[in-house]
Amino acid sequence: MHRTNSGRLKTSVSASLADARDELLIAGPFSQGISNAMKVLVPVKRVIDYNVKVRVKADQTAVDLANVKMSMNPFDEIAVEEAVRLKEKGKASEVVAVSIGPAQASETIRTALAMGADRGILVKTQGEVEPLAVAKILKAICDAEKPDLVITGKQAIDDDSNQTGQMLAALLGWPQATFAHKLELEAASAKVEREIDGGLQTLEVKLPAVMTTDLRLNEPRYASLPNIMKAKKKPIDEKTPADYGVDTTPRLKVLKVSEPPKRQGGVKVKTVAELLARLKDAGVL
Amino acid sequence: MATLVIAEHDNKTLKDATAKTVTAATQLGAGVHVLVAGQNCSAVAAAAAKLAGVGKVLLADDALYAKMVAETMETLILSLAGGYDAILAPATTNGKNYLPRVAAKLDTPQISEIVKVVAPDTFERPIYAGNAIQTVQAGAGKKVVSVRTTAFKPAAATGSAAVEKVAAASDPGTSKFVGEELSKSERPELTAAKIVISGGRGLQSAENFKLLEKIADKLHAAVGASRAAVDAGFVTNDYQVGQTGKIVAPDLYIAVGISGAIQHLAGMKDSKVIAAINKDEEAPIFQIADFGLVADLFKAIPELEEELTKLGA
Ligand SMILES: Cc1cc2nc3c(=O)[nH]c(=O)nc-3n(C[C@H](O)[C@H](O)[C@H](O)COP(=O)(O)OP(=O)(O)OC[C@H]3O[C@@H](n4cnc5c(N)ncnc54)[C@H](O)[C@@H]3O)c2cc1C
Ligand SMILES: Cc1cc2nc3c(=O)[nH]c(=O)nc-3n(C[C@H](O)[C@H](O)[C@H](O)COP(=O)(O)OP(=O)(O)OC[C@H]3O[C@@H](n4cnc5c(N)ncnc54)[C@H](O)[C@@H]3O)c2cc1C
């Protein structure tokens, strides 16, 4: 139940063993030959692992990311899982994982490839890239790749912006289905159940479309060792924002990053009656 | 130029989130207009017109907006955007859905979930599950901002603005509302309740959540849950409190059988008073709780109910 969304690729494997297994597993994707199957694009972001508690740097310019464990954004694992399941069901013919970030973001793409994506595109950037710039790069990639469906995470757990998928949809002029809880893909449309404030809502969107994942869309798999090895042979294209004509200069200026006010732990009470008395004293009952 | 606030409502009632977003908008120093987009929602527009600080209410009453589908909201807001310097929406699932589309089309970055207006172009927003606060300054161009409503007080209902009808904008026709399954409850809304009692994996079953509901009814509280409780199917998704669920800041938050993971704390640590009931005295929730009771919840909760009955609640 309590799954760790991280570290699944950290095990190192002896190359010889892996190569031997690889031969057996390299057989072609079983969805090949399906005529009207779709192409799915999945943007994956490298973020601080969700278990890490961040600290703000003393100079208040940013949070300290030195020597911190990084993983694929958990919502993006859900996105990859959904795309790979579509492929396994024969509904998708190809799954392309894209990451925009530093050279190490290729590890994030490898994780997606090990889960079952077919190939990757790494757009190498330096420094922070704002969601709007990420969306512009993704738009250019969509113009070239012509996917039928893009699945992004609903939010990245570092910046918590919850914007990129929606921005991409708008730039492409495509419909969107955010916070997806359940997907039913048809030939020219997708029926998506969404997690909203009041409960669940179902939308039907025409394809091509952008969908963003919520927590309960699926439970992502752990990549198997053979698939991790197999992923090493899958291609990753390297690009730069300039290849897509996108300027990634930040438009917002971060003046400061500071610690939130600390909450002090209070007192332990011994009984329910004492708890109630304290809450009354505090004026909240 | 004025600031446009997009109203949150269900076609019948104006949500508290709107009044709080208006408060943030007034802090930008310019006039504030409110856009009410919906269907048969004139009562909502009338309520918005009463909010202090609102100069004008724009009413787009059309079937296109009945469910605030993102694509139609985008074209509507863009059709009005020319007259405004800043566009604000509450960070509800609706606001999060349509607002980034507007920002992208205006070619301006969106500033998500502000908790403070430092200056008309400078805002504070939490990042990394609230473990850091970023102070960010917008560049030239329109500002598109979503507002974490728990950080702002609602504007009072003392105003009297005019309501002006605006025409529906084009329908991209690419998405269709099919249906919805809304949780029905007589209890206050989770994000607006003064008291919230939340249960976690420790509750063990949907059946046991009823124990919390009984307490909630006595306290006029809303019921919330941890992600683990939602994933396990004890309650539906709309109960989830946390970084990736709902953000709440009631006067009193009671956490029952919840360990206190970072992602959960991100959704409730701004509550005025936090009480926790957990059988594990090492549970991280106790590090932030004002009042902690180390106890088996299956003993403590029935006792709590009894005590409250004695108090005549
Ligand atoms: C002003 C500002 C300052 C920042 N400062 C810092 C900082 O100090 N430290 C820091 O670590 N970050 C910082 N960031 C965040 C970083 O730049 C984010 O990558 C960027 O803002 C995207 O936001 P997000 O990931 O929260 O988007 P979201 O909209 O929350 O992401 C949703 C989804 O979009 C996709 N996506 C988003 N980004 C990428 C990507 N790069 N590649 C592939 N897919 C992607 C993923 O599918 C993701 O699940 C800052 C951002 C801004 C705007
Ligand atoms: C991407 C991502 C997003 C997430 N978003 C959220 C979010 O928005 N909200 C959220 O809540 N979580 C979120 N999580 C999950 C979070 O990390 C924790 O797993 C979750 O909050 C744990 O829920 P819990 O405290 O109910 O369960 P547990 O951690 O299992 O804790 C159960 C607690 O109940 C206590 N208990 C058990 N039995 C009893 C008893 N009889 N009496 C008293 N106490 C008892 C135990 O001592 C324990 O402390 C997210 C995780 C990820 C990866």
C-alpha cells in the first residue's frame, strides 16, 4: 500500500547478466501492426524525491538541492503508466517520453523507458525553466511529433504550479482533461473522469488532447530488471530549446526564498476530557 | 487598469473562495471587477455585487458556462482580458483548470497559489509542499494569478456594485460535459469549515469513518481524510487534504489516525489549532499538533462523542 515512488532504478546490475537477458527481451512491441493505434507523448520531470524534506539556503536565494535525491515526479510516473497500459491494450502504438532539464534528466527518461516507453527526447536546459517555456517547447515537439494524446502530471511536486499541461493545451488549441481519475480512449475522442472539488466529473474531449494525471488514475509499476536493461538500448534524442526556437529566459523574478513560519509542537494531553478542556480554553470549541 | 476576478460558484450560490479572492484583488490597489460565468446564475451575480471593493460585476449567462469547461472559459476570459491589468482566480479545481490556458494565450507566466500580496506586482507563494516560501515579482505585461484562498479573509458583503451582462464568446467545440457525481453532505464545505476532523489509514474502513462523521455532526465540522484513506476507498477523493488535495486552514483541525506525512501537513499546517489522536507517540503529527492525545482511536473517538453529548453538543 505504502509504495515508494523512488529509487527503483538505483540497483546496479552486472552487465553480463543483463546482456544475456536482453537478447530474450528485445522482441518487438506487441502492438505493432495495429492500424489506427495512437501516438502518446509523456512529459516527465526530474524533481526532488517526495520523501526529502527541503531546506532553504542560508542566503535565501533558493532551496538547497545539493546532494539531494532526485526522482521522477510521482504524477509523471502515473502518466507513463497510463501510456504504457494503452500500448499494452493495443490502443497506442508508440509512447514517447520527453524531459526538459539538465543532463541528468536523461535518467528520468530512462526510468520512463524502463517502464515501457519506446523512446525519449531530452531538451537540455540550464537553470530554471518556467512552465510557460516548458509548454512552448512541448508545443514545438507536438508540432513535430503529432501525438494523438499528451499525458502530463497534474502538478510537479517541487514548484507545485499545476500549469504546464493546461498551457500546452491552450498553445496547441487542443482540449484538455485535467486531474484524470479514469480514461476511456476511443478512436477520435477520450472520455475522462476527473477529480474535482465536489467529487467526480466526466468530460468527453476530441483528440488530439492533453490529459493531466491525478493520484488515483493507476498505480505505477516498478520496472523489472530486464526492462531496465532493455531501456538502456532505447534511443534518446538530445535537443536544446534553440532547436525549437524557444527562449527560456525566466519572465518572473524570484526575489527571495524563505522558510515558512515554524509551527511548534504543543503539549500531550492524557485524556479525552483534558483534550476537550484545552480546546475550549483555546476558544476553538 | 482594473483587476478581474473570476468567480467560483455552482450557478446557485457564490462560493466563499470568491470573496477571499476579491480580498487579494483589492490589495493590488486598482479597481476590482468580478466575472460570473455560468448558466441561470443571476443570484450569484447579485451576491458578487455585494462584496466590498467590487466596482462592477460582469455576468456571462449562457449554457456554455454551466460547468465552467476550460476551453469555453478561456475564450470568454480572453474576450474581456484587454481591459484588465491582472486576472485572478481562486486555486480551486476550476481555477486551476482554466487559468493556465488564459496565461498561455496572453503569453504571460501564471503565478500559482499566492498566499500574500507584497506589492501589486510581487507575491508570496509556497513551493515544495509549503516547506519554502517564494517571493516572486511579475514582469511587464498582464498578471495572471491564482489565489490560495485559505490565506485571505473573505470580503464583507457591504457593497453594491452594478451587474452588467456580457456576451458569450466563441465555443471551440472540442470538449463536452458528460456528467458528474458530486458528494452530497449536509456538513459545511471542507475548505470553508471552522472545524475539520480528518481520518487516516488508522480508521481501517469506510464503516469506521462514520465514527468521525458523528463527531463532525456534533461540532458542525467538515470531514477530511489523508491520501491513504482515500486510496483505500474509505472515503471519496474530494475528502483528501494535502499538497495534492485540498488546502484547509480551519480554526480547529483534528487529525485522527493520521501519521503526519509532509504531503498531508502541506494541506493543514496553517490551521489555527491542531489536535491529533494517534496511538503512536512518535507519529510526526505530534511535532506540529498543539494538543496531542496518544490513544487508540477506537477508544478515544467514542469517548469524545460521549463527552460532547454531555456538553450538550
Ligand atoms: C519564478 C520561478 C522560480 C523557480 N525557482 C526554482 C528553484 O529555485 N528551484 C527549483 O527546483 N525549481 C524552481 N522553479 C521551478 C522550475 O522552473 C519548474 O520546472 C517549472 O516552473 C515548471 O513548473 P512545475 O514543474 O511546477 O509545473 P507543473 O505545471 O506543476 O508541472 C506539471 C507537469 O508538466 C510536465 N512538466 C513540467 N516541467 C517539465 C519539464 N521540465 N520536463 C518535462 N515535463 C515537465 C510534467 O508532466 C509535470 O507533471 C521555479 C519556477 C519559477 C516559475
Ligand atoms: C505525489 C504524492 C502526493 C501525495 N499527496 C498527499 C496529499 O495530498 N494528502 C495526504 O494526506 N497524503 C498525500 N500523500 C501521501 C503521504 O505521503 C502519506 O502516505 C499519507 O499521508 C499517509 O496517510 P496516513 O497518515 O493516513 O497513513 P499512515 O502514514 O499509514 O499513518 C496511519 C497512522 O494511524 C495511526 N494509527 C493506526 N491505528 C490507530 C489506532 N487504532 N488509533 C490511533 N492511531 C492509529 C498510526 O500510528 C499511524 O501514525 C502523497 C504522496 C505522494 C507520493
